[in-house]
Amino acid sequence: MILKRLYAARGSDGEQYEVHVYAEPAGDAAHHHGPPVEHLSKICTATGQELRVLSHGHYQIVETGVFLTASDPQAI
């Protein structure tokens, strides 16, 4: 699993969070031509809390129900 992106998000609880996006290589890289193929494997906070993606830049922490909003245009 490879950390692909990280960005800041504001929580509905007023706290700042860091969103981490992880990916894994997909398929057999030895037989693939072109850029590597990856699939999203995990989105979580910096502390490892699992995130549910609600829409572009909007998440919910599964364990607590806190909603997060990221303003980064590259956010998932």
C-alpha cells in the first residue's frame, strides 16, 4: 500500500484533520505497458480512522460520525 495523496480537511467538530489516500498496484505490472495501474485501497485520517467518501471533498469518519470537508481541488 502506497500513500498517494494527503490533504487538510476541516471537521464538523471544528478540528483540523489530515486525509490520507492509499493505493495498491493492480494487476500484473510485468505485462502492462504504459503508466502503472493502481486502485484506491484506503482513505483514512492521519491517525488511521476510516473515512467514508460522501462526495468530492466530503467525508465522514466511520467511528465518530464527524463530517470532514477538504478544500483541495485534488481531493477525492
